[in-house]
Amino acid sequence: MNQFHYRTCHLCETMCGIEIEHDGEQVLAIRGDRNDVLSQGNICPKATGIQDIHTCPDRLKKPLKRVRKNPAEKSHDDEWVEVEWDEAIEYAAGGLARIQNQYGRDSIGSYFGRSTAHNIGTLLAVAPVQKIMGTRNIYTGSTVDQMPHNFVWHHMLGHQFLCTIPDINRTDYYLMLGTNPKVSNGAQMSTGANTWKKLNAIRERGGKCVLIDPRRTESVKYMDEHHFIRPHADSMFLIGVIQTIFDRGLARPGRMAGHINGWDELEPLVKQFDMDRIAEVTTIPREDIERIAEEFATAKRPVCYGRTGISMVQFAGLTQWLMQALNVIVGSMDEIGGMMFPKPAIESLPLTNSSWDSYRSRVRGRPEFSGEFPLAILGEEIMTPGEGQIRGLLGLAGNMVLSMADGNHSEKALQALEFYVAVDPYLNETTRFADIILPPCGPLEKGHYDMFYHLYDTINWSKYSQPLFITEHSKWTDFEIFTELMGRFAAIRTQSPIKKFLIGCAHKLVRSTLTVERIVAIGIRMGPYGKGMNLFKKDALSLQKLKDNPHGVFLGDLEYTFPAGLYTDDKKINLVPQVFVNDLPRLKAYFVDGGMEAEQAASEFDLRVISRLSNRTLGWMHHSHRLIKGKNPCELMINPADAEARGITADSLVTVTSRAGQIQLPVVLTEDIMPGVVCMPHLWGHNRKNTRQRVANANPGVSMNDITDVTVIDELTGNAIVNGVPVKVAIC
Ligand SMILES: Nc1nc2c(c(=O)[nH]1)N[C@H]1C(S)=C(S)[C@@H](COP(=O)(O)OP(=O)(O)OC[C@H]3O[C@@H](n4cnc5c(=O)[nH]c(N)nc54)[C@H](O)[C@@H]3O)O[C@H]1N2
Ligand SMILES: Nc1nc2c(c(=O)[nH]1)N[C@H]1C(S)=C(S)[C@@H](COP(=O)(O)OP(=O)(O)OC[C@H]3O[C@@H](n4cnc5c(=O)[nH]c(N)nc54)[C@H](O)[C@@H]3O)O[C@H]1N2
Ligand code: SF4
Ligand SMILES: [Mo]
């Protein structure tokens, strides 16, 4: 008889509720859960791919160990053998521990990719793993994604995870930069896959939506207005908007009056920039910038929001700062319809680190941010000899060969490692360099709680998803793998028999008492809606209550949290942190003092390539035949004028060349991309040897990150620049 199971789709931060119809072990259908408190039945096509992952024959069920042909070097001729868990974990822990014993604390490092964020097992592991490994060499996919946001929250609001969430449900002027919500379904703004309906609702209630993007994207039909912008130039646009607001006397601190430091410092800084020059470099006419500024500042509930198109570019830190500064000067920080702050059922901020420049990296002296270094410098830390050189890596939940700038550089670095432990369900472009792969169980074989993504809530709510299937593999969730791996690692690391004994006892205790469910139960109890120590509190939220409500529990609309909720020592917003002031001369040198023109004149790379997502796919979900079927989306969008100038026609195959490399792909001629810019999808290129992913290999595409450049980063935040990369395009 068919049964129905309800859970949250774990694939992205949108957190849609899904209904899984199944007959015993067999999944029959995945559809939207109409009763889900957040998404109300809306999902995107990707959720249906989860069943392919569940049944995927290439998904690893047992650890895979590399048997080297030549013990001194890894090669693609090495063999992979399946080994039992006990042997695999001992081997993995021993390999990392031996390197650290021999070469010191920083000789091992860790890399966590995006799948960490939607997985409570990995999230709970991050801090303990970092503590137990004790290395400063911590890298994550955040620095090829949202680090500039975190950087700004840290400096302005006092904590890297005090995430500003646009109050899409109540705003009446939504200014968006570098985001494609129709396809991404709302990033750092979890709405359930009904973002487009919420955009329509803004206009239905008399509001306005404006989008700034070098491409006329799928989201434009939900906008009142769209403007092309030259890649990397958003900070100049924002300076123009802020300057106009001050010039016209429209700045207002709103509810935060008395809780803002540096109010008088912003105006003179933005006044250094000439409005006509701003219009010239952004390509947005001055009248439009001034009009948008006036409309924005006089709207009742305006909010300015931006995502990856303004975080993976040059000057990303400055842009994110100016965006938040704009919200502050129109009184939209912690205001209804402006930027707001959710109150998740499990409070994680007090348990997470937020720091800047407390130590520096070995090779180029990059400052740490919240305990990590930019992924862009991992390669040099592995390949530069000397004390502290990384020789061993624990890598998980990320496929950096495809997702990080310059895939060939990542490959060289991974190849150079003496020992690499991957925790990943697949033998893919990145994990093929591992010495051992430890595969966690599949998404339906374990419980799910969105400990991280609730920081992006647009309403306050909570939900727990129980495991659908308990299988033999279920005992190896990411959490169990880490508990076992770190327990053994710590025991091998120590020389003292007493310490070994104590570590053994602690490890046994953790294994027998700590489960993910118990941690969630405690987290909820101690959180803002839980019973805490008050045994008589009525209607408190609990894990049991969540289990009884598989469609989620609504906990209220977003409410004011500042100034009490600020993490700054004086409970004030820092409008003009000095780190951003120090970075302004770099912006000025480039956009005002001729840097941009000089770069163009000196370079053969006359176009800029930007990225795009597609509705049906998401990096590692290329294992799903349901999602990947049909024509491969790896096509280069090019403006007809740029195509004509190069003799390119609609059926051309072109070569795209950059400083880092070269790829070939077909073109699409379209006015939807602005002149001077070309656009292609990323996280493709499954044509590398010796991976075990037949579905992805059959429809490989090419990797955009074979032409992005790891040597250029946003100097302020260290974030990779994978948008607006200089290239030239020629017919093959
Ligand atoms: N279907 C699908 N949805 C996803 C994902 C997925 O893989 N597939 N991934 C999820 C993840 S991990 C993330 S981080 C989010 C990302 O979510 P979004 O950021 O909303 O999605 P992107 O498509 O990356 O949007 C970036 C936009 O920035 C534009 N852009 C590029 N350069 C510039 C620039 O210099 N200035 C401006 N103003 N715009 C620029 C691009 O044209 C693009 O439209 O999506 C999430 N949702
Ligand atoms: N050119 C360009 N590059 C980009 C971007 C861009 O816009 N343009 N976007 C960037 C962004 S926003 C992101 S988020 C990154 C994404 O890039 P990555 O962080 O590399 O993410 P994926 O490619 O999806 O790879 C996810 C990995 O996690 C593994 N995995 C899946 N589920 C689990 C699990 O439950 N446990 C464990 N341990 N592993 C699991 C998968 O097998 C896969 O190896 O790409 C970035 N790179
Ligand atoms: S938008 Fe799609 S992938 Fe993201 S949670 Fe919703 S259904 Fe899953
Ligand atoms: Mo991302």
C-alpha cells in the first residue's frame, strides 16, 4: 500500500516541504507538500531528483581505498578497493595523525564545501573537527560564495552570522543586485520555492521591484525595471544612490536613531565620486540612478538586497558594505519591510566564531576571517615547501575541482597531497585524488534539521524530518563518521597512555550518548521557544512537537531584534567600519583614476564572462538522470553585436580563452546579455578521467572554472572572483 512521508528538501536554503509517496523501499513520486508552513506546496524540479540519488548505483555504500601502483605518487591508474568501515576509519585517522605528528599542527588542513550547510551532521562536526585537528589551515566553499556578506555582518553588526534577511513579505520597494530569484528561488532569503509569487505580490500591493544585472534574466518578468550593469561596478552604482539620497536630504536613521556609529562619516566618503563618472562606468544613466535613489528613499518600506552577483566579483566587500549602508540610511535596518533578523528555534550564533585578522596565512600573509582562510590560497599552502606546509587534508561535501576558480590548479594541489581523506558519497572530479573516501548515507536514510538555513528565514518556523528509510548504511551519517574519525585521530595523536585512555573513554561516552536527535532536542529546549529550565512552561516547542507536526510549526512573523540583538560591544550599528574606508582607494584607482581603461588597453581579453544557474540542476545533482536529461545547458550567451564582430553565428562552436585556460562550447546569440559580457553555466565539466558517475559523465558539459582565475581575489575579503572574468572569444 502506498505511504506518504513528509520532509524538507535538503538541496538548497529555500527549504521546501516535500511529500514522498512510496511503496515500502520504493519511492514512487516526490511532490510539493501543500501543508508545509513555509512553501505551501511549491517546489522546483530539483527535488524530484532526490529519488535518483537514493537509488543511484554509483553512490558509494562502503568506503573506497586507493591502492597506489607507485607508493611514492598517486596516479589515475591506481586501483580503488572497497574496505570495511572499521579498517577505513582507522586508516583515515592514522594517515592524518601521522602527518601531524611528524610535521606539526598546521601540516593538515580541512575543506568543507556547500553540502555542509544543509546537513546537520556535518554542521555539528565543523567546530569539533577544527578544535581536535587544531590546525589553522581551515578552508570552506564560503570564500567562493557568500564570505563578503559574512565579512560585512561581522564588521557592521558584530557577528558573521547575524544575517540580514530582506522582508520580502512586507517590503514595497525591492532593489535587487546580482541575484536571480526565479531560478535560485531566493538565496539567503528562504521562502519556499514561491519567491516569484512573493515578487508578484509586492507589485500587487502597489510596490516596485528593480533588478540590476548584466543579464536580462528569468527574474526580469517579475520586475518593474531592469538595468544592465558592467560587471564589478555595483559599488559605484550604490555610491551614486547613496550620494543622491544625501544630496536630496532624504537620509533618515529611522528606528535605529541613537544606535548608529559613524552617521556623519559616510556622506563625505561617497561625495569623492563624480556622478557622471559613476554613470559611465556602470553604464546606467545618471537620471536613472538618481531617480531610483529618490524612489527608494521615499518608499515606505524599501530594502536593497544582493547575492552572488555582488559577492563573487571584484570589490565584493565594498559592495556588500555599501548595500547595507544604503539600508541603514533609509531606516531599513531591522525594520518591517526592510532587512530583518529571524529568531530560529535553535540558537547557533553564540556557539560560532566571528573574528578578523587574529593571525595570518603562512605564504602570503592573508588575514584569517572567523577562523578560516580563503580557498584561493589553499593551493599555495599545499604546494609551497616549508614549515607549516599542508600535506594532509580532510575534505568533505565540496567538489572544488569544478566549483573553485581554476580547476587545473585545484587538481595540482590535490595531487600533491601526501594524504587526503574525503567524506563524500561519490567518486567525483575532486574525491578521485583521495587516499580514502568515506561515504555518508543517503539523504532519505537519516533525520534532517536545517540548523544553518533557519538563519535565512523569512518567517519564524521550525521543522524536523525523520528518516524515511533505516538501512544498514544509516549508521554512517556524516555525524557518525566524524565522531568515529575524530575520536580515533585524537587517540592516535597523543603519545601519553593516560591521555589515550581518557580520550577512549570520552569517545565511547560521546558515541553512546550523543545523537543528532538528542542534540536537536536539547537545542530546541534551550532555544527561544523551548521550555529551558522552566518545567511548567506551556506550549513550549520541543522535538516531540516537531515530530507531531511533520509539515512544520509556524512561530510568527519576523520581529524587531535590535538594538538588543546586535553583537557589537556598544549595541550600535557600525555604519562606516574602517576596513571599508581603507579599501576605497582601490575602488577609486580602478574606476575613477583610469585603472579600468588601463587594464582594458593592456589586455587581449576584451569580454567578461559571468555565471548562470539553471532551474533543473545544482552541482552534484548532475547524478540525477531526471534532472540532467535533454540538451546540455553549457552554451555561451553572447550579444549579437559581439558575435558579429567576431564572425560568430548561431551555430558556431567557440573557444573561450582566459589567463587560466581554454574551453570550447556552442553559443546562443541573445540581446538578453549586455554587450561586452558573455555568460555560461558553472559546475559542469564531468569529462575528467576516473570518476564513478555514469549519469554525469554521459552529459558532461564543460567547466567554467577551467577559465576562471585563482590568482585574483577580492583583496578585502579574500573571496574568489568567478564573475566578470576577462576572456576572449573566437570561432573554433
Ligand atoms: N537552480 C538552482 N538554484 C540554486 C542553486 C543551484 O545550483 N541551482 N544554488 C544555490 C546556491 S548554493 C546559491 S549561493 C544561490 C545563488 O543565488 P543567486 O545569487 O540568486 O543566483 P545566481 O544565478 O548565482 O545569480 C547571480 C546573478 O548575478 C548576476 N551577475 C554576475 N555578475 C554581476 C555583477 O557584477 N553585478 C551584478 N549586479 N550582477 C551580476 C548574474 O547574471 C546572475 O543573474 O542559489 C541557490 N539556488
Ligand atoms: N564559476 C562559478 N563557480 C562557482 C559559482 C558560480 O556562480 N560561478 N558558485 C559558487 C557557489 S555559490 C557554490 S555554493 C559552490 C558549490 O560548489 P561545491 O561546494 O563544490 O558544491 P557541489 O559542486 O554541489 O558539490 C557538493 C559535494 O558534496 C557532496 N555531497 C552531497 N551530499 C553530501 C552529504 O550529505 N555529505 C557529504 N559529506 N557530502 C555530500 C557531493 O557528492 C559533492 O561532492 O560553487 C561555487 N562556484
Ligand atoms: S528550491 Fe528546489 S532544491 Fe531548493 S529546497 Fe525547494 S525544491 Fe529543494
Ligand atoms: Mo552557494
